[in-house]
Amino acid sequence: MSSTGTTDHEATGPRGARHERDAADRLLRAATRSGAHLIAEAASLVQGWAVLADPIAGAVYSTPAAAAADGVHAAAAPREHPHCTQRPAAGAVLVLAAAPTVPPGHACHVATTTAALLEVRGQRAAELRGEQMRLHTTLIRLLLAGHTAAVTETLGGNRLTHVTVYRLSGVDLPTAHEVLWRAVRPSLAPYADACTLMGRRDGELVVAELHHGGDDGRILRLVSRLSERHHLLAGLAGPLPLAEMPTAHSDAAAARHSATPDRRVVPADAVGASRLTVLLPTAPYTRWAVSVLRPLSPAHQHLLLVWLRTGSKPRAAAALGLSAGTVRARIRDLSRLLGADLEDATVRAHLLLALRAPAPAPGDDDSGSGSGSGSTTTSRSGSSPPDPPSPPGPPHPARLESLPDGLLDTDAVRGWAIGLVGGLEPHLRIALACWLRHHARTAPAAAELHVHRTTLAGWLNRCAEHLARNLADATVRAEIHLALKATRTGPDDPAALPRRGGRTYRRL
């Protein structure tokens, strides 16, 4: 054996070299067990604490657990922690805090050896990562195809009953996938009644967390940090029963279309959940919605809801995993089934309102005319008298083209509408209403207004600033359309656009 070890440690002599070889042997044996054992052995050798800190996951391993926060802070601000020894290791940072009695040279030797072993473990994991990622993608595809029993049997988790789905998109997706994989450390063996699957499909990253009814928020925190660091947009849906994985998958895509750089992760239950619906009188609102949606099956309603949330048929097709032609054909069929023109902006806004209506109360009669919802009432307390019966409903099913009297023409709704679109200059209001009628398409709206597309785009930017709303969100546009109708005192006609001459306009 070479005598280099003895020469390098002349200050401590052969005994010191032997001591460091023993330390390296202990670290090597720990590394063959797990990364956690390796970090624990390093902390024991320096008689202090050791933390492997990841920029996304935080503390990956920590010994003791109470040192996790100190390790993350030291990795983030090394100059503020000069007493700590730090080494880059497998995409993370190894932080060691040795006891005062431990020689600095020994602490550096332990840190260097531990970092090298972590790199070896990382390289080995990288060699297997490709196969593991493909397996995860296959399991996600099986879940979407409805083979839940086969997936849970593969995972060995009998308690895995629910799923939360995240769908992420962005330019830096391959790098983000590897970073999230390293942060989550996914395993096919359920840990604490949860198992995380992730895979890239059709240019996006899909993360499915399988659990027992509810998750602890760990994956959400990791996705949030990842989205900020790699400039991704994400939508999430769930928890939903495992059998409803396709629904959660499409809802997450619909929610992602509402994400912005200011709000990068959007939950599906926040899309379309407007301030307007809570202001509507519950009983007539619910009766009207039930009557309107009676011809539709739950699958029909879900398709329409995804289409209205995403704002276009190609986006809805991508969210649902269907072809754009299939979505167009189904929407045409549903238009005939509802007896309404679903290309009309007002009809779309009313349909979204109906789809977001609260479920009818138990005991309500949802038959034919809708008149029975008030006939079977339940008093809130035993001593309260029963409510008087509701007046009979209309003899024919409700229509999407118009809303029942008293639904939007209330003081509460008018106050909401004025607060949303009040104060818009006349030319901005007319331009915004025209643009919404054309389903947010600038070119046909500019042609009808007889202005240049650049001019209209500038006006729309001013509208977005005034309204403090994201006009790229289809559900926000539906709300604004209803608010403009509720506050209209005259026709918002492009012919009434104030002009000075040619294609210019005049401020009033």
C-alpha cells in the first residue's frame, strides 16, 4: 500500500491516518445502507450535526432532526455560518457542524468523504432513474385508463383510496422533473399511507399523489417551490377517489390555464368559483340550474365545465385526453341537446353559472317544472313553522338564453357588478364588451370596432388594470360579461364608439 496517507498526516502521525481510514470505512458501510444512515454516521464522526439540504425539498436528511432548519439556513447563507463545513453533493449541499473538540482537518475529511459517497449514490440513482421514470409514467397511464386495482396491487398499498393530481407546464420542464424527482425521492412502496407517481406526458409533468383521503401538503409545497424556481405554471385537483383519476387529471389541466406568474399553482376548486354565485338567491338559482342541466349526464357536464374553464376546444381536448375534433362534435351534440347556441357569449356565461350552482338540498323535488323544490321543506329547528310553499314554476324547462326574473336584478348583484366594471370609460367598456362577444379574439373584435388590433390590445390592457382581473382566464371573462350586462344602461354597440374622425376615438 502507498504511504501517501502517512505523509499527508505528518502532524498527527500514523495514528491519525489510521483514524481517518477508520472513519472512511464507517462512512462507506453506512452509505451501502441508505443516505440517512450516511448522514447519521457523518454527524457521529464530527460529534455534532449533519444535514443534506436541497434547494427545493429543504432538509433531505438531518441528524438530529432538530438541526434541519439550521442546516437549511447555513446552506442558503454560508457566510453567516462560518463554523459549518459545507460541500456540494448530488445536487444538494452537505452541511456539517463539528464539535469544538474535533480538529478542523478531521471535519473536512469527513465532509469530503461523505460528499463523495453521496455523489456515488446519486450517480447510481441516476442510472436507474430512466427506468423508474418510465415505470411511473406507465402507472399513471393505467390509472387514467381506469385500471386502479392493478396499480394499487403493484404499489402494495391497500389503503391508497384517493388521489391528488398536479399538472405542470413550462420551458424548463426536463430539469424541473429531475429536481422534483430528487426532492420527492419517489418509491413504489407506500410510505405513511402515501405514494407519489410522476411522469412526463404530452409535454407536461404529471404528479399523482396517492393517499388515504387527504395529504399532508408536502407535495404541494414542493410543487410551489419548483414552480417559482423554474417558472412553471401548475394546476391541481383533488383529493378525489382513485376511480375518478381521469376527472382529477382533466380538472388539473383546466386549473392550469388560470395560472399566472403571480399565482403559479391554481387549485381546480378555485376556477370558476366566483364572487357572483354566493350573491344569488339559492332556491331559484338551484331550481333554474337543475332545470337547465336536466338533459345532461355527469360526463356531459364535466366536458362542458372543462371547455368553459379552459376557454377553447383544443385546450379542452388536451385536458380531457381527446382529439379536438371529438370535442367539437360532442359540443355540437350538446348544443342540440340543450337547444341553445353554445357559441353565444351570453349562453356560455349562463351555462357556466348553471354548472357552478350548488347542489339541491336533500328532499327538494327536482321534477319537471322545478316547482316542487319549495314544497318539501325542512325547518331549521323543531319549533319553527314550515316555510310557505313556493309559487309554481314555469311549465317548460328553463332556457340558457335568459335567466329567471329576480336572479341577477337584485341590489346585491348590481352592487357587485358596479364594483367590478364601474368607472370604465365608454370606449373601453364598448371595446371590452365587443371583445367578450367574440370570445377573446382580438382580430374580429378589432374589425367590428374599426380600430387597429394594436389599439384594441392597448385598451384591453387598460381594462385589465382597471378591473384588476386576469382577462386570460375564461371564467373571469364570463363574470365580466355578466357584470357588463347587469350595469348596461344602453347598447354597448361598436357604432356608438366615440370618434373624432377616421379610426380615432374621442374621450368623453
